[in-house]
Amino acid sequence: MNLHGYPQSYYTATAVGMHDHPALQGAQRADVCVIGGGFTGLSAALNLAEQGMDVVLLEAERIGFGASGRNGGLIGSGQRKDALEMEKQFGFGKSRQFWDFAEAAKTEIRDRVAKHDIACDLQYGQIEGVHKKSYVGFAEEYAAALAERYDYPHARALSREETRSLVATDDFLEGLYDKQAMSIHPLNYALGLARAARDAGVRIFESSRVTRYTRSDPATVTTQEGQVEASFIVLGCNGYLGKLEPRVAGKIMPINNFMIATEPLGEECARQLIADRICVHDTRFVVNYFRTSEDYRLLFGGGENYRPGFPSDIEAFVRPYMLELFPQLSDAGIDYAWGGTLSVTVNRLPHLGRLQPNLFFAQGYSGHGVAISNFAGKIIAEAIAGTAGRFDVMASLPIHTFPGGTLLRYPGMVLGMLFFSLRDRL
């Protein structure tokens, strides 16, 4: 069942500031046409409008309809690959640059929340729970590296006992606590960005699925009932790209991830479960992530599938993941269960680029999208305005095409994920 055109979820049930935008009808002219009303598109549109550009944003469904309005709301530090992995692959200089970009992404979100008074339940603090013996010691090594080489003194290692005192699970052998990582109500943040964009002059159209665009300058972007002529296009569709842009479709794999929200547990129980409303994720390849809500529910994400469509019973699909970590919740009712589609790249690094003559895109955030998508929109706006330095660095990341392209990526992904799932449990 949909609520005002949104899939049913805890986030839609607690949304504030929903605003109906018209569908595109007839012809429009703009400096920039943004395709996609998630974090990438909203951030790009808002930043472009603040630079004095005339912007039209087209969303196929509703603002925040896709992954931007359905995700776990965690805003971690760094890229999807940790800084030590980035160092090993690119060297310290590049790794430090990408770390600083990720810090700028966190700043962008904090500043937008403050500037536009976005009621998105912004909270601080995140724990990464270490679940395998072979990973023990990583938290101390990583925290030391961040403090010594990345000027980031905000992370520290937690013993098993300290971790257990903050997160009531016996699953974690140690933890890494990051007091400057954050969490938000993602749909309310998206709705807040949309309000700010409207106030800045962006023309937003919902229920306006783009069917094609020309590879010309200016370009013509076509929907079922209208057209936009624009000097630039920003493509922010991510896991919902479909066949719209075949030149980049093979670089990403759309996958589905799922969440549940328990019934309200009460303040005392919720604080015993997770102290201080910090958010948590573990070190599994298929990550479990969770936090408590403003009304003291557990919001828990776990499990993925790699095909079109969701399980027929999402609650039954996700609940075992929750109970593996929190068996004490065996009697807790589940009020909401939902899924969403994101996209990953082969090497789990974001894919940004420019297609000639005038199309910019960002996609493939690989589960780290709340922060990086907002930053991607910002630096795309910088590049369109003529300052492409940060965009060019992000666009230089090597992103491989999935073997077999869009045709064979799903079978390959399933085999790979079965391997990593087995590895998690050994």
C-alpha cells in the first residue's frame, strides 16, 4: 500500500513537509535539467540554484521515493572503502584527499540541516561492531591511523566489554566508535532539501519520468507529457537508472536492501538496547545496520537480494538477521517492513563522470550514499559553474564494467555474494 505515492515504511509514516509537485506538461527552458529527486539530484539542484542558475528537476515518482527516502540513515566517515584500503590502492596522498572529501560531505549535510532548519532527527555517534576473530585489532589500528595521518581524533577502539555496554548484543568482539559520524531520518532530510531548492527557485516536477534525451547542446529532455530544453543535464538516478543511459549502466549493479521497524520499545528498553541513540553497523560483507528512532523503535536493516522484485514477506526475510544480534527482541512486534534499490560498483567506489557534450552523472555509492551523494551533487554543481577540480578528482576513480555488462551482472553478483556470505560466517 502506498502513502501519497510513497512505498509504506516507517519513514513515510513519520514524514514531515510532504509537498505535492505537479507533473511536467508542455515545454520548459532551463540552464540545467536534473533527472532524479533523490539526494544527488536535490543537492545538485539546490547548489546550482544558489549559484544563480535556472534549474528544472524531474522526478519519475515522488521526491525521495527511491533509496534516498528508504535507507538506514547512517552517515559514516570516509569512503565506502576504509582509509587503509584507499591508501593501499591509491597511496596516502590520494587517500587523504578522498578522506577530506568525505569530511566535506558530512559538513554539507550538517550545514544544510542548520541553514534550512530541516527536522530530520540528526544524531551523532556510530559504532562499527567487529564480528570475526580475524578482524580483532583492526579498530585500534584504524583509530590510530586516523588520528596520526588524517587529523581525525574522533574515533577510538572499544573493548568487547565497552562495546557490549553500548550495544546489547553478544555478537561483537570489539568496536570502533566514531563520535563525529551521524544518522538522520533520510526522507525528512530529502523533503527538507526539496523545500530549500524550491525556495531557491528550482522548478520541481514529480510523476515526470524521463523517457529520453538528446545528445546535443542544448539538450532536449522528454517525458510523457512535456519537454525541457537545457544547456546541461545532471543524471542522478543511481539504482533506478534502468535503460535510460546505456553508456554507464554496465558500471553499476542495482541491488535490493531491506529494513524493519519494531513497535515502540519504550525509552528505557531502547536505551538499554543502544545507548545514546548512536547508530551501529557491523563488519559483515552484507552489512547489518541499525539504530533507535525518535519514538524508541529499533530500525534494523539486513539482507539483500539481487533480482528485480522484493521478497513476498519482507518482515520474515529481515527478522532473522535482527534476532541473530538481538535474541531478546523475539517477542517484539514489527510495525513496518520495506525495501529499496541502491547500486554498487565492482570495487565499491562511487562512479562520477561527464558524458559529452553536456551530461554529468553520479551513481554507484555502494551503501555509503547518504553522505557521498550529497557531496556528488555539490561538486557536479561546481563543475557546471566552471570549477571542476573536486569533481575531476572524484571522476578519476577507476570504475570497472561488470563482467558481461548488464546482461550477465546478476548471475555473477549472486555467486559473489554467496561466497562473501559464507566467508562472513566462517
